[in-house]
Amino acid sequence: MALRTEPFVLNMGPVHPSTHGVFRMRATLDGEVVIDIEPVFGYLHRGIEKLAEQRTYTGIIPLTDRLDYISSMNNNFAYCLAVEKLAGIKVPERAEYIRVIMAELQRIAALLIAVGAFLNDCGAYFTPFLYMFRERERIVDLFEMASGQRLTYNYMRVGGVSQDLPEEFMPALRKFMAMMPRFLDEYDQLLMQNEILIARTKGVGILSKEQAINSSASGPVLRASSVKWDIRKADPYSVYDRFEFDVPTQANGDCYDRYRQRVEEMRQSLRIIRQAMEQIPPGPVKADVPHLIRPPIGEAYARIECPKGELGFYLVSDNSIAPYRCHIRPPSLINLTALRDMVRGWKVADLIIIFGSIDITVGEIDR
Amino acid sequence: MTVSLSGKEVARKIEEKFPGSVVESSHDSLVVRSDSLPDVARFLKDTEGLDFDFLNFITAVDYYDHFEVVYLLNSLEHNHSLTIKTRCYDRENPIMPSVVGLWQGADFQEREIYDLFGIKFEGHPNMKRIFLWEGFAGHPLRKDFK
Amino acid sequence: MATFDFDIYSLVGFQAVPPDWPGGFWWHWLFFTVVIISFVLAMVMGVIYIERRGMGRMQSRLGPNRTGPFGLLQPVADAVKVLLKEDIVPSAADKLVHWLAPVIAFAPVLVIFAVIPFENGALLADLNIGILYVVAISSVSTVGVFMAGWGSSNKYSLLGAMRNVAAVVSYEIPLVLAIVGVVLIAGSLSLNQIVVAQSIPFILLQPLGFLLFFAAGCAEINRSPFDLMEADSEIVAGFHTEYSGMKFAMFYLVEYAEAVAISAIITTLFLGGWKGPLLPPWLWFVVKVVLVFCAMVWTRTTLPRIRIDQLMAFAWKFLFPMALLNLFITALQVLAGWPTQLIWAMIMVNFAVMAIMVLIWSRFFFRLGWGRIEV
């Protein structure tokens, strides 16, 4: 006689040790197997888009910091690009290079957290997480030299950056660049062939190429599913067309590939920073823009490749000092669209790992 | 570089296939009628040479007398993009067709537009509020929200 | 044929402590009860400190270093903190089961130490079925864990408890088979006899058995990489999610006391128990237990955790056949008289077998477990 079972609903609530922030998932389980999942958002909704309609264009920059608070420089960058496109402002050369260096350093820092948190979810009890934080500390020290802040930098302005790099920045950056590749190799040596990691993540949570494109995934999630699409190459912004770097892709689209993708992207970022350090010219760091910017009537959309995916700002202006509408294209929310199909049929332990491999930040989902 | 397709060119192609669906077109974008949106979207996705398989974002703007829903479509293969808009003049009970069947990425974004603007998308499998709780009165991103 | 003899006390003429010292059955019982309880509690404090400090250093951070010199009073601070917390019982919980669970989980762990020798003949009860008693009693604490999961009326706890029961039952078998290999060589089930029979430590004669016992032992006591029963990042805290205060202290104690118990058993079975030159025997015992525990801390810090179906597959498809193979080879060697006559040949053959098995294993590990199930 077959045993009668019934599925039950497990609430992985907003407060949970490994849902990367206040994020709630209601999972319907049959034993340990996940049948359905319903993500519930909104625990960190601060109404940034509505607030943006009541602040000046420059005053929105601190708001954008708090979107994906792990990679604030990239958020600032995207927003400033959008305003400059709308208002037709040209940025001086030195500011462009500084922005690129900051954005790539921030990408490395955010990817370190992403990989560390992912391995933490796999159960390696904080060891890789803390090792990666050791490197992130050095990057955050560099940012503190430049902007005075450790997390939400508010460094870039419309028309450039807010202040020039201090003198101790470049030597410290050179020291960091000399050390970092050795640490990436150390992580690879410790983790890449670890049997338990491979057993947990290879073949788990596969996102096929068609599914990834259809659910508008972007960033490392898309590239790990063997789609060669990187905005820095496909639609270059700022001075990215002057640098030489590769766009790595991975073949399968499972969790292991997403982890490898992030590590490979860190190496490419190091290449870009090295080239930017050599090419950076002296000069002014901020264009001469008025304090209260009044762009002409129109709309603009600017996008960058941020560590989570494609971050874009859609601005509509009606020639006043505040935007008429500011919409933020959140990569984390859109990457989550495929979560349900990725997770069904796997177990609870895999649910956490798949969710961790997509790498979200709740500040960006809820805005 | 991603080429932003000229709105006028694409409008001409769409008019040939679905006459009367394009309301206005300009260099940057084109505006179609909301009831012909599903057909136009399918046409844009499936046609050779256009191949818009990647829906970049959907958003809505409140222009006091009408809502404008903006879609940005990308083609990864040909590396071009297109902005399509539709308008909705009903403020009490705005309803628009959903494109979830074509691009699954529209799922959460259409729920967000419903939550913050009040525009319902018919054909969406799960039209519920996404950020605010059930029972919240009003739609915050409207210009007349207090 | 020369044999190695670490038992220098036989050279000195030191008499073994007679089993009914200090004189009389009840005094012996009382003395050893006090010794065992204080030993367990002191060792648990010590290993908690070793684990936190050791894990901290391995993670490139300092461990606790403020409470007392070098943070040595940290376990005391932990104990005081936990005792002062409010005892919260969920309202939908089954009160009796919820209250009884920590007791049932903890009692067997203390009882295991009754048969572990601290010195030649210095143990509470020299049962001639020593190791069988240990295996039987250690399974009882699983009942306590399951009661904790059930009585908490919490889905996370139930999940954790179910996983625990499944894992413990599965890993008993390779554990016992690894023990049987040692028993065959020593010729007795009594732990005291097993230590006395170790003219060379059995880890050299049974390397595969040692690895099997270490892996199965870690799985029995829910330590990483098999700690999915209380996986912090998945099901909050597993079966002891709903416990606070003194009851949580009991579960915490159970986890570390079981770790000390498994380390003690490994020491007596494989590392030569209390044998060693220069230092007093009980000190050698403590040193070896600490060394084994450090190996456990090392694996915890380094390895990620495996999934429940991979855990079961690991037990049944890999440990179990390897244990059978080990037993078979050991039985043949004992029949042929190798442990007393051809001891070097035995060591080399066993090491070769272990190396080959481990190499073969590491090729196929990633295929463990099922994959995606169609829903």
C-alpha cells in the first residue's frame, strides 16, 4: 500500500541566515523536494523612484548609492551616464578613467562578496567568505582614500567625479594590483577541484540559453549560460572601447558555472584596471555643469554592466530641476524571473544554493 | 555599438503587416495602439532581421491625462534595440495586454507596474501586488497620489 | 621477528592499577563517576575553546581573545550566557517531549565514557563487550534528537530531525564494520584489551579502517562536512531551533561531548590509547584526544557540506563496500597469522589497499546522489 504524503509549505522567512537580505520565499515541499516556490518581495521598498521625482538631479546620487549597496560606484556611474546623455554633457578624460577604475574595483569587491556568500551557502563555514573579505578590505581602503566612505560612496557627479584622487591612491592601487592575482590563484587552488563543491553545484539549477534570454537575465547569470553578451563590449559606454579584455562564458549554466564565471570576470577586471592605470591622463575631473541641472525635454536610457547584470536608468525630463520620471532597471529582480523554473525538482539544500548563485541584493529588487 | 533602430523604419514595416496599429513614430521610438500590442510584439520577436528576443525593461510614465507604457526591446544577435510605447487613456481602470507569453522576463515587471501605477495586465498569470502589501490603498507612483 | 613494544611500564615493573582500586566496589564506582563527569565537562570546555580559536586562526582572523588570557575563559562565558537566558517553549509544542529530549540526548554520551580506559585498567567498568556497548548506547541519543525535532512543532526542526535519523542509521554500518577490523586483530571486544594489544598503533595496520571510522564518526555526530542536520544556512538551526537557555546548553554540550567521545574511541582503537613514553598515560590519552579533535576542526573549517541524498549515497555506496572490503582483507590477514608474524607486510598491503581505494573513490564522488526529480 502506497504511503499517503502531502506537500507542505515552508516559509523561508524574511529573517533567515542565508537569504542575502530581507527576502522571503514560500516553498512548497514534498518531503525534501521543492515543488513550487513563490518569492515575496517588498520588505525593503523605500520608494526610491518616487523620491527621485522630488529631488534635484544631483540630489538623487546618494539615493542611487543605496540601491545595490554592495556596488555603489556602479550605481552612481549608471545614473550619471543617464543624466549626461539626457543633458548632453561631456565628461573630461581624466574623470572617465577614474570612473572606470572605480567601477572595475567595485566590480571585484562585489564579486568577492558574491562568491564568498555563495560558498557560505554551500556550507563552507565562513572560511572562503572571510578570505575574500580580506581582499575586499584592501579595496574598501582604497575607496576610503578617494571618497571618505566605506560602503555608500556618493563619489561620482554629473559631469565627472566629485574630487580628484589623493596622491597616496595610485601607489596603493599598484600594490593591490601586484598582490591580487596571487590571491585569485590561491582561491582557485583551494576551491576549484574540491569534490564536495563539485558534487553540490555541478549540474544543479541549470539555466538553458533560451530560458536565460527569454527571462531577460543579464550579467554573470546570462554569460554562464553560454551567451556572449557584455554591455562593455556590445554597447561600450565611457572609455571602455579603449581597453582590451575578454568576455568569458561558460558552457552549462549550472551553479558551478556561475561561480566560475564570477571568478573569471574578476581576472578580466584586473586587466582593465591595469590598462586604465597606464592610460590615465592628468586634467580636470569635473565638467562645468551648473549646480541645478535643467536638461531639455526628452528621455534617455543609459545602461552599464554592473556586477549583478545590466543596470539601467530611464529618465524622463520636463525641463525642471527634478526628473519627471526616473525608472531603474533592476538586474537582481529580473534575474530572479527564472528562479522558479530553475529550482523545481531540486531539494531544499539546492534551493539555497541556486538562489545564492543568482546573487541578488534586496536593495536593488525593492528599491 | 548597439544600434537604436529608427522608429520610422520599423513603423513602416509594422504598418504593412498590421495597418492602423501605429499611432505615431519618431526617430527614437514608436507608439502603437494597445489592442494591437500583442500582435506587434509577436511580429517583432519572430521576424527575421528584427529578432527581438530580449525584453530589456517595461516601465510606465504618468502624463496626467494618460499612462504611457514603455518597452525596450533588444536583439542580442543583431545588436540593435527598439523602444515601443503604448498609451492608456483610462485612469479609473486601466487595462493593457500582457507580453508574458512572449518574454517571460516581463513577469515581475508587469506586477510592479500594477502595484505602483494600477495598470492591470490581462493575460498575466499572477496579477498581484509585488512590493506593497495586499490592501494598500492607492498606487504610489501616480502623480496624484497623496 | 622483532616487535615494537611501547609498553615501557613492563620494563620498569610498574603494576597495572587493579580494577577495584581504591578498594571496594562502591568507592571505585564513585571515584570513576566523578572522574568521568569532570573529565567530560573539562574536555568539552577545552575543545570548545580549541575549536573557536583554531577555526578563527584558520579563517585568518583571531578567535576569542578577550575573555581571560588568550580567551581561555570563553567557554565559561558561553556557559554563563546560555544559562542566564530565558527558557522559551513554543506554545504548540508537546511539553513533555520537548522537555525530555535534551536529557535523552545527553545521558548516553556520558555513559559511553564508562568503558574508555584512561590508564591500564583505569576505567569505570571493564566490560568484556566494551566496544559493542559503546555502539549500542550511542544510538540512543538519536532518539533524543528526534524527540527534539518532533516536539518543537516546527517544520525546520522536523526536517533536521528526519535527516539526522536517516544519517545516523546509515552510518552505523560502516562504523561498526571498521571497528570489527580492529577487533579481529586485537582478539577482544574489551577496550582495555584492545589498547594493551596495540604493540604498534592500529592506525598503521588498519589505515582504511581509520579513514572509514573518522568519516562515519563525523557523520554520526553531525560535524562538517556532514552537518546538514543543523545546517546553519539552510534550516536555521535544525532540530534545536526552538530551544533556548539551559536546554540549548545541553544540546550544545551533546554535540561537543560526542565529538570528544568519538575522538576518545578513535584514540583507543587506532592510536594506542594511553600508550606512550615519558609522560603519564592519562596525559598521553588527553593529548591524543586533542589531536584527533584538531583534525575534526580542520575538516570542518575547510570543507563545504554535502546534501542529504549525497550523504546517504556516500554511506551506502562507498563507505559500506569499502568497509566490507577492509574487513575481508583483514580477516584473511588474521587467518594467515600476519599481525604477529609478517607485520611489515601487513602494513604495506593495507596502505596500498587504502591508497587504491581512495584514488578510485575520488574519481566517482561527484556522481553521488540523484539529480533533479521531475515534478
